[in-house]
Amino acid sequence: MRHAELSEENCAIARASAVLGQRWVWPILRSAFNGARRFEDYQRGTGVARNILTDRLAGLVEHGILDKSPRDGVPRGHREYRLTEKGRALFPVYLALMQWGNEWTGLAAPPIDVVHEPCGHRTTPTVVCSECGEALVARETRPVLGAGHQQGGPGLSVI
């Protein structure tokens, strides 16, 4: 299966991977969550080649994750790339990737901590059940067929 074909699967993980699984997408999103707006901000924050950055930013705009809009008070042609609501919804995924990287990639210590500004404390994000508030762990969850399941379709195996 080719990468582009993932977007046709009846599977949320496959479809998300089609959009978010390209190289450099997460470092670009990291820059966006850290306040990047201008092309130069993204280039400086990632170090990615300009042609690749142009391509990835265009893809994120095409998928509605970033919005490309004129900069206030700046001559025509200058644009800003800002997270949309859809892009901001990726923040929990971003935090989860950061937390996983801090724990499992050999870093001596986390290079970045997250501060919850309302209380002023450094925080470790956790995924909890929306119903009972308990932490979710893989061995205590199971997939069940949802309303969008297509009988006989690829992409989901429920054991």
C-alpha cells in the first residue's frame, strides 16, 4: 500500500497518518505550537530545506491544519501560517509525542517542560477516561466496532 492510499482507508489511524505521517510535519507543528507564524520562523525552528518546508506548509494548509493569511500591516505577498481549530486540536497528540520522546528516545532529561499557566506548575500530560477520570492504559482498553465500521473493509481488526 502506498502512503497516499492511507487516506482512503476506513480507519482513523490510517487517515491521520496520511496527513501527519510525512517527514518534518511534527517539527513544523512543534514550531506552530511554540508561536511560529512566518515562513522564516518555521525555517529557523526546524532547519528543513526551504523547498520541503514550502511543500509541507502547503499540505498543512490544504488539510486545514494551518491557515495562510496576510500579515497585518505588511506589504502584499507576506503571509502568516497560523494553527486553525483543527490544528489546535492536535495539541494533545503533540504533548503525547513529546512525553513519549522524553521517556523513550535516550534523552538524559526532557529538553522542554510544559507549564500549565492557570496554576503555574510544570505538568506531565495524561490521557484519562472521559467518563470516570481514570488514566487510560492499553491493557485496560479494547476496541469495539463503531458507527462508521464498514463490514469486510480493511483497516480495523477487532480481536
